[in-house]
Amino acid sequence: MIAINNLTFEIGARALYDEANWHIKPGEKIGLIGANGTGKTTLLKIIVGDYAPTSGTISMAKDIKIGYLNQDLLSYQSDKSILHVAMEAFGRQNQLHTEIEDLLKKIETEYTDELINKLSDKQLEFEALDGYNIEYRAHEIMAGLGFSEADTHRTLAEFSGGWRMRVMLARILLQAPDILLLDEPTNHLDLPSIKWLETYLQAFEGAIVIVSHDRYFLDRVVKKIVESRKGKLIPYAGNYSFYVEEKGLREEIQSGQFKNQQAKIKQEERLIERFRAKASKAKMAQSRIKALEKMERVDDVDDDNPSVNFSFKFSKQSGRHVVRIEDLTKSYPGVPIVKNATATIEKGDKIALIGANGRGKSTVLRIIAGADKNYTGMCETGHNVTQTFFAQHQLEALHLENEIIRELQAFAPKHTETELRSILGCFLFTGDDAFKKIKVLSGGEKSRVALAKALTADANFLILDEPTNHLDIASVNILIQALDQFEGTFIVVSHDRYLLDNVANKIWFIEDQEIKEYPGTYAEYEEWNSKRVYVPKAITAESPKKETKKEDKPASATEDRNKDLKKLNQELQKLETEIAELESSVKHAEAELAKEEIYSDSEKLSEANRRYQQLSPRLLKAQAEWERMADEIMELEGK
């Protein structure tokens, strides 16, 4: 499908790739991994032709269709609706639709056999390209990525960068390419959207290459890992977990080979020194020297998994209650966040606050941090609590003229320079990088500096909002180690499930405008949540809660299930009636289009065609809804 042969790519005097080779086969699902700076994004750009290799070749079929998602797409601007932007994927269908509309108008005043034949050809091609279903497909994918029906009519300019990236992802997925190249696709997605994308990619029939730091996402989607390392592309035949295990075995073998070779070299060197002293053995010594020079050396194993070797320091312990929230109500115009919410953070809690975007996770963090005072109710910090707050906007608090090491020293004077250099190394600032000025750093690098600052604060309570956004897998592992060693309290918002599963002992989620708690790990929460049937509250200001009489008994789970089944079956019957009527109408519309008296009359033809285009998508949508409801009924009946 795509063959990379002897690829060399140089930036100045540095070779990102040195005669690297890689063949991507049809249908392969591949995770492209490696430390930051090893050229993963660069390689994707070489494949699509944005960059030219220094030497080597990239071979692929001429008609191959590549869908490429990259962070540069955030700069795309449009005053069109996001549905229109997404449907730009259907270039030929959109062109045909316009041409058909123009022909229909033309036939109203200029009726000729030539125009009728041309219209017929366009309609046949449009139907062959599934043109009547493209809008339904666009709505389906955008709903999966978290857009409501109302959202699809808003302009692209109204959305933030993360949501714009989702629109561009929808456009790429709608192109149905032969191969998808996805550069950090989960960076701007919440957990429900990540799970939807996983399901979509698992069923995708083309090839996929994914650059991602989300190891759970890689485990669920890819069947092969290719590591970009030391200028080469090293394949592993399995998902990310298999790669970790297999790489460990390979490194164990390599380490043994290295030690054995080093022992042999030392033995040979001792013999050479002994032979050199004797004239009769000088020839033998020279022979052994040449053999030693020709020996192919085995490299020692590099440590790609640095460990945290600094300790957190905070000068005082907090009281038992770190934060108390009572009757908290917060909303934005037209968007309620929480209402009369109550929650408590106790000393030693490691809380993951999770949920879909727009549910108010970051808002709750800002209220806890004291950065948002515009609410009613109480959010009270406990005795001796000292906190630090990490969020993307904290980058603005960095002093641009400071060197990185000086920025940390000013913020955390109790840490030695060695300790600070150590933590900077963990976040990819090694050697002289520590003396770079903040103003020359990229956005991602500034984010890593701000996170390093947060972890060195004299704080017993950490508040972290999406701390992994610009970290590679090795740096995420460092963060996990750091939080695991932290003896204080923290609350974190993140879509990185591996991080959450390894650091959290409580899960918070916002539901029915309340802060709810699950007392366990993220994996335990996921298992619990997958089994429960959540029914949103239907109580509003206009419909007050019914008073519960003493003799009223709570409905059992079986009764609730039976009620749900009865309701679903009733709705399914209504839908079946609607589908039958739509099928009849579609058949009638198709028959009308085939009648001579219709296609020979321009006005009647135009009206019949419009009617058919309206009915067909409605039928498909109703059929998809029937399948969804039928699956839900089967699931309930199986319980």
C-alpha cells in the first residue's frame, strides 16, 4: 500500500531518520510511537508530501486516498456551518447536487431530450455515490463526536480550537479514505467521544496510522506498533501492551548480549596486553587487535523509562477536610452546571473528575481553586490547606524572560538545583535545555514547564486540569510516578484513562447537575457504570417532585426494567408503523419517477425528484433508530 525504503530525513546536521524502512499494508491498524522529537509527526508529513526526504523513496498507488488529521487544521477558517464544513468531504456528491439543481431549474423553461438525459446521468451517478445519504452520515459521525443537532447549524468560527478539530476529524472520516493518518486524535476529545472513536476505528476497513500518547486508546484500536527510535522504524506485531512486554524481552536479550560481549572484549584486551610483551607473540597480538576492531558492537540498552528521583516537599499537613462543598449552584447563560451540589474532599483523596465536555468539570476545578467566585452556595477550603492549580491558562503566568531553571528556582526555593534539573529532565528538558528562556519555548514546552512548577510547589493539595495534553507516554509515566509518591491530596481532570486508572482512588462525575462520587478506581468505576441503567431526572421547576407517601415502596430493579421494556416496545411499534409508511411512500416516489408522464414533464419531474430526496434519508434514519431500539430491548431482556 505504502512502501518507505531507505528513508533519510535531515534537519540541519541532525538526521531524524537514517535509511529507515517500513511497509504499510492494506487494512493494518498501526500505532506510531516514540519519544517527543523522534520525528513521528514529521514522518506523517513526509508520507503526505508536505516534506521531501533527504534521500530514499516513498512509494504508493496513484489512486490511494489519504485522510490526514494534524494539529495544523486548527487554523482552518470558515463562516459556514460546521455541518457544511464536514460535508465538504463529499466533493463530487456536492458538485453533482448543485448540477442536478441547476438542471432541474433549467428544464422548467427549456425542456429538451439532451437536458433530460444529462439529468438522468447525473442522478444515476449521485445515487451510485450514495448521495442521498451523505447528510445522514454526516449527522451520525458528528453526533458520535459530541455535537448536538443544534450545534451542526452553528458556524465553525463560533467553536473553540478543540471543537474545531472535531469538525475536521468528522470531515476526514466522512471521506472514507483508504488510509487514515491521525496525529494525536484524542487530544481534543472527552472520554465519551474517545470511546466512540475507538469503536469507529475498530470497524474501519482501511489502514490506520495513529500517533498518540494514549496507551489505552492504542491498545483498543491498533494491532501493530512501530517505534521511531534512533533514526529507525522498529515494528512490533501487537498492541501497545504487547509492545511493552516484547520490548522488555528484546532489551533483556540485548542487555545479556552486551554484557557477554563486554566480558569477551576485556578478556581479549588482557590477552593482547600479555602478548605484546613477548616478541614471539607480537603477530598473534596484532591479529587479535584487528579482530577486535572488526567486531560488530552490541549497544547497551538505553533507559527509556526514567524514574522520579525527587521528593515532594510541603511544609505543613492539611486538616482532615481539604474542601467542603455545600448547596453549590453555578450556571452560565442558558447552560446549568451544578445545582445545590454537595461534596467533600478529604485528606489523602486522589480524585479523578470525569465526564463529557460541557458538563462543567473545569468550572468545578476553578471554583475549588478559588479562580471562579461567581456562584451561590459554599466552597470552603479546610485548615492548613495549601494548593497549587495547573491549567492550560497557567502558561500566561510564566515569566518569559526567565530561564527554565530560574523559573522553577524562584517558585520552589526549597528544592536543590539537582532536584529541579531532575524533574526538568523527566519532562524532556535535558542538559542545556534547562537554560532556555521561556519566551523561545513552544506552547507544548511551556505547558510542561508549568506542570513541572505545579509538582514542585510547597502545596499539600494539587488541582490539575488536563495535565497530560502535551506529554508523551514516557512523561505520562513520570507524572503517574510523581502523583503516586505525592503524600498530599489532589483532584485531576484528564481524558487519559491510563493515568486515571493508576492514580485515582475516587471518581467524581457530574450527573443531574449534582457532583456524584464512586469510591474506587477508574477501572472499577467503568465496570460499575457499564452495568447500570441511567435514567436522567425529569424533575423541573414546572413539574415539582411528587411527595413520597409513607406507604409508597421503592420500585425494584425488575419492575424498573419491565417498565422500560414496555415503554421501548411501544415506541418500537410506533416506529415500525412509521417505517412501513415511509417505505410505501419511497416505493411510490420511485414508481412516479419511472412514469413517462412524469419524466416527460419538467415541473412534475422536479417535484417528484424533490419528494424522493426528502423521503429517502428519513427512511434510513428511522431504520437506524429501529436497530438502536431493538438492540436496547434485547439488552434489557437479557438481564
